[in-house]
Amino acid sequence: MTHDDSNVIQSGRGPTTFTGAAISPGVGMGPAWLRVDLLKSAPDPPAIARDQIAGEWSRILASFERTRSELEDSALRIEEQFNAALAGIFRAHGMMLDGILSSGEIERELESLVGAEAAVRRVFRRLHERFMALKGPTLQQRADDVADLGRRVLRHLRGVDGSSLEQVPAGHVLVVERLLPSDVVALSGRGVAAIVVGALASGAHAALLAREKRIPVVAGPPGIVHRIRNLEELLVDGSRGTVVVSPDAETHRTFQERREAFDRAGVRCRGACREPAFTLDRELVTVEANLGAHDDVELALDNGADGVGLFRIEQLYLARALPPSEDELFEELRALTAPLRGRPVTIRLLDVGGDKPVLFLPLPVEPNPSLGRRGVRLLLEYPQLVRTQLAALFRLAQEQDVRILVPM
């Protein structure tokens, strides 16, 4: 018996506790709903003839266009439910999609006489591996974004509409090998109790969305997805990073009490975090957030931030075939910083190079990237890149309290 992408296995074991990473706080309980992604394991179609290349390219263009439309629908859905900053994640995915399509890599794959599915899978897999090899969670989370886009495009190539996650029954615990931003959007309004995922970085966009929706999430330990059976009762503590499988009555009661305590504490904290922060000797302390370009400014403010102490803009440049224009950069930053309403924001100029490459600057591999062409040293080699950023930031400073940080 199967549920679309899911393999259903009947339950029936004693209690087992797993400890993984606490990704999104909260306590949830319910039967497991396993989802196995078949797009990863489906075989590629056979090789094509040269006179089929044009037809395969047309299929790819159509699937990219459907994906772009789907991303905009997701952005509008998130903007309506939450705010424009979170919606910016999906609009950034649209720009990334354009960059991948215009890079010429997919066309080169077709020239090697592989079909549309194989060409798309190879290109997205290479880009995914490229980001996974980079250091730092901010860059590695781009790997999740690439995987999300690749899966969307492949789904449209195969004529598969919608997501099986939209069929997850309310009150169930979703169990998946990987969680992507589109998955969290698909869960909107489903009333999912919690999520158990094979691997997920706490700074990934899917994690950000889950926290915004207040869905408890635990990642790992390795192999956990394959040790849970469909419809087994799960207790998930996203604050402690624990998952209990087939709990006994006493454990279930303890978890229920913990969930009620968590809900009460949340009400208290949401009020207290907005109060001014003082030291014991009554010195006022300013608390400012450290955010990436598509992290949620409004969420930081709701949790007591007095402003943004570091705002990184690299995400507006990654995976683009060309850098954004002054107008594009201004409009993006204007939308992302709108919730600040005059609170201070320190925006760092583009910090790339070394172990943080961008598609539009082909840089050689260096023996010591930290001391090589990166940060301000790289910016000085491309003065127009700096002028564009400064022009956009000066325009933004007419509306916001902007401070500029130059990367080392």
C-alpha cells in the first residue's frame, strides 16, 4: 500500500528514543507519515537522436516556465500568510532559476545526446555538489535551494502536478529524508504535528519557514528515516532534538505535559522579548540581529531585535549568470528591509571570492583562499560592482537608517 511518493509499512514495536539536532522548537505528537522521494532514484530516459534536441529543449523551457510560475504562486501565498521577506526566498529562487537556464550548461548536456530529464538532473546535481563542497551553513543552504529547484523542474518534465505533502493528514508527523522550502509551503494549513528529517541545517530556508510556522522539527540522527515505520506513534521534541517511537503511556503523558508547558512559556516569552534589555546595573543594551539577505527581518523584530547589526547580501548574487542591476538590488533590499521602519541596519558589501564563488566571476582555485582574491581585495578589482552596490545603498539610505560595512 502506498501514498503517492510514500512507502507505507505497518507499525508494531516497543518504545525507542532517538536524539538528533533541534531545528525548530516545540513539541508535537502523532502517527508517522513517511514520504520517500522517487525523483532521486527514477532512471533517466534513453539517449536521444540529434534531431530530437530541439524538442527536448522546448520541453525544458516549458518546465522552467511552469516552475517560475509555481515559485511566484508560492511567494504570493507566503506573502499573504506571513510577510514579504519570507516571500523573497521564492523570488530569489526564480532569479536562481533564470541564472541556471542562461548559463548554457543544460544546452551543452543536450548536445551530448541525453534527454531532457538527464540533462536537467546532471546540471542541478553538479550545482548542488558545488555548493555542498563550500564552507559555511549560509552557502551550503544554497544546496537545498538548488535541490528544491531541480525537483520542481523534473516534476514538471514528468507531468507530475502538486506535492504529495499536500495530502499529509492533519495531526500526523511528517518523516522525510530531506526537507525543502517548497515542502514547507505545501504543508500550509495541513495541521502537521511535527517533522522528522534525515538531515537539515538550522540556517536552511526550510528550517526558517518551519520556525515561522511554529512546526517542531528534529533532524537526524543518521538513518532515522529508515528506522521509523509508517503510522507508528511519534513524540517529537524540537527544542531538545528527541524523537520517541511507539511511546508507552507514561512517556506520552510526560510529553503532553511538556507540550502544554512549552505553549505557556511561548506566550510569556513573546511578551518579554519586546521589552528593553538592561544589565543588572541598569545599562541599556542594544540587541541587533545577524541576518542573511533572505532571513526574516520581521521575525527578528518580533523576537526583540532593535535593528540589524549585520545584513549579508551574498544571497542576492549567488547562482546568477549576471549580477543584479542597481534598480534590481535597490528594489530587493527595499522590500527586505521594509519591516525595519527606520531602525538601524548595517549592510555588508558583497563578500565573495575564495571559498565563496559566484557564477558571473570565474575565479581560479587558490592555495590559500583566505589570503587570496576575496572580500574588499576582490571588490577593488571590479569597481563597477562596488558602484552598483553603493548607488543602491545610498538610495536605500533615503528611506532607512543604513550603515555600510566593507568586508575584509
